[in-house]
Amino acid sequence: MSAHIRHDRPSRGGLLGWLVTLVALIAIAVSIFNLERGRAGLDISGMSVGTTPATLYRKPGEAGPLVVIAHGFAGSRQLMQAYSLTLARAGYTVLAFDFEGHGRNPVPMSGDVTSIDGTTALLVAETRRVIAAGRALTPEISGLALLGHSMATDILVRAAIAERDAGTPVDAVVAISMFSQAVTADRPVRLLAISGEWETRLRAVALADLRKVQPDAAEGETATAGNVQRRAVVAPGVEHVGVLFSETALRETRNWLDGAFNRTSSGRIVLPGVWILLLMAGIVGLFKPLTMLLPQTAGPPREISPRLFWAAVLVPAVTVPLVAVVSYVPFLPVLVADYLVIHLALYGLAQLALLHVWKAKALAVSLPAVFLLAIWGIAVFGLAMDRYAASFMPNGERLAIIAALAVGTVPFMIADSFVTRAGHGLWWHRIAARAAVLVSLGAAAALDPERLMFLFLILPVLVLFYLVQGLMGRWVAQRSGALSAGLGLGLCLAWALGVSFPLFSPG
């Protein structure tokens, strides 16, 4: 009697899982290596100017001119790192800071956001305090330049004018995605305006400011009149955020400052954009095999008729803005965050009611699945983004706001998980459901633009969330059910929104 020994071959799914894990780990390693290479050899130190958090970038042995760098609305120091690192590697001394209400700054923005004498004046004063601190910190350095993006361009132009009037002139200004009514034919004296190719309106503004110096000047030209120099350039193939990672924009910036200070720089241009995207992809890809370690607790997803699906998608999208805008009373110290709590909670509860979720057979919660999704989406993904791309780790003032946001985001994401059938729904169903959310928020902003115009800025955050955490939530839902995925995603979304929008106090 012969014995037959069976040798089990690795399953195709198991081999694929190992391959995904290997590729994800390689992507993470390669991206981190290249991102750290941009920081290597620099002294990077945190500091505070009063209550304003700042970061000082210097190359050992170099004492180049001081460049103060400011971010745009809902941005942070981290978002400006391509410029900070490129200029520091070129020998400049760089001081980047978080505006009030942004990043790690514990002091809310305040004043009237529509008035030059309100919020703008307070931010100009904060910028000038940072400038003064930078000068005191580096007394051996001569020369000062200001660089900012979007909202910061108006603040920096006004700060440069104020410094000149005070007898402490700024040597050069770099305004990225610029809009400022303070620009005149002779102020600032030396101004470079950079716009993304797809920023049509801002390109027109930059060109108009260029032609205040030379009426027939064109994009890509430098206009000169007496001691005034102005240049408007276009970064190809990018928009309002992509311009911050454009090689053209970075090179034009360095060349402009070199010309202002009669220097020649040869350091490497730091281009972190592609590596940030690769790092995000690697972190998301590595999550897939981890979900296979979760127990398979999800049963077959509940069928949803086309009629019920469209009702769950369209009814909240149309009715919630009408109800939420009327009932909205601000109660959180963050711009439109309190409205989001109301809107998302009503949206999610309406969808859950329409779907009769309580009749679903599988309403059990897998705590390991919830914890895995929340930890991976907040801690792992968040720590990586906080170091390389954008502020993601909150200060104490934001923790209570995140908790309040969860009141809206948790039912909203639970409903989203059920509408998309626990990750088993048709791809165009997922797109339709989430597009309806974006349209609904846009409609709310259109109904009350005076109070809710900042909702338009949340739309890119939601799109990114759906692409990244939403994909991870789909994998969790397929193994552990819609309720588990919705809970985890709701916590992740509350965190993402809570760290993104500026703290604001109208007083």
C-alpha cells in the first residue's frame, strides 16, 4: 500500500497578496528615501515666534539671505516644503511659519475676513512679527525676501509695503497664485508672480500687475521701470496646488532671488510631489493585505433596487441643503466645520432611513476592523503626510473639534458604506453617490455664500478622502461589513476635516 503525500501549493490569492505587500513596501521605501534625501544635510529646527509656530531651515556653513515663507488658506508650513528645502539647499536661510488658525498655531484667526482692516490686518501684523524675529535670529545676514502662496500673497505684499514705509525694506517678493489689490506700479519694488497654467483668472491678475510697470509686457518677461522690477511666469500643466510642486516654479523662484541678491545657486531643486504620491500609494497598497488578516464576518451585501438606490442618492442631495442652511447656527471655532456637522449628519441619517438599514441582516461590528482602518488612516497615513505634505497631527485645540465633527461624519460614512453595498456596489454607483454629496455641499454654499463660501474648499479634501481612505474602507467592508467600515471611515473623515480647516473666532 503506497502512501500518497499531498503537497499544497500556495494559492493564487496568497501569492498575489505577497506580491502586493512587496510592491507596497518597495514603493514606501523608495519614496521615503527620496523624500528624506531632500532634507539630508540641512539643519531643520522648530521654534516659536510668540504663539506662532515656525521652522528654520539652514545649510551648515551657509548664511544666505533670509527668506520668510507663508502658506495659503487651509495650508501649513509642510505644504511649502518644496520651496523651503530648495532654497535652503541653495544656501538661503528659510523661516516658514503657520498663520493664526492654521497648522499647529493654537491662536484662531479672528476679525472680519471681508475687511482689509479685519483679518488681513491681523495676519499682516503676525507676518511682520515673524520677519522681525527672523532678522533678530540671524543678525549676521543681510537681505530679506518674502515668499507666499494664494491667501499669503496679499498678506506678504502688504507686509512688504509696511516694512518699506517703516524703513526696513524687503528686497524681493515671490507671490505664487497671486491676488492682491495692494500691488501698484511701484510697490512692491521687486515682485515675481507665478501662476499655474490652469489658474486662468490668477494668470490674468498677474499679467495686469506686470503691465502696471510695462504696458506691453507679456507672460515670461521681466518688466523694469527705474528701480522697480516685475516678472510674471506660468508653471506648465499645474493648478492651484500643483504649482507648489512645479519644477518651473521652483527654478524661477530661485533664479529670481539669486538676481535680487546677486548670487548664483547650484543646489538641487527638491521635487517631492511624485514621491508623496508614491508614498500614499504604497501606504494604501500595504493596507490591502492587512485586511486579509481580519476575520471574514461580512455576509452577502443587501440588494438595493435601482429605485431605492436613486432615492437614497438624490433625496438627501436635494433636501439636506435646504434644511441645513436654514437651521445653521455657528457653534464651533472653525470655519464651516459646524455646518458640516449638521449637513453630514442629516445626509447620513436620511440615507439610513431611506434604506431601512435596521432591517439589514448583518449589523455586527468588528472592532479589529474599525481599529485597523482608523489607525491606518489616521496614524500611519497621517504621520507620513504630516512630515512630508501637510499638517495632519492636531494640537489640543483641535481634538474637541474632531470629536464634534465625528457626530456628523460617522453616520454619514456608515450610510455611504450601505449605499455602496459594503464595497460590492457597481463602480458608477460609488461615483454617483459621492458626486451627489459634492453637489449637495456646493448647493449649500451657493444658497448662503456669505457664511458658507469656504465649503468649496472642502470639496478637494473630500475627493482625496474618497480616493484614499475610501478605497481602504471598501476593502474593510468586503470582509467585515458596512457598519465596521463606516465607523472607521467616519473617524478618519472627522480627523481629516478637523486638521484641515482654520480655527476661527469672530471676536
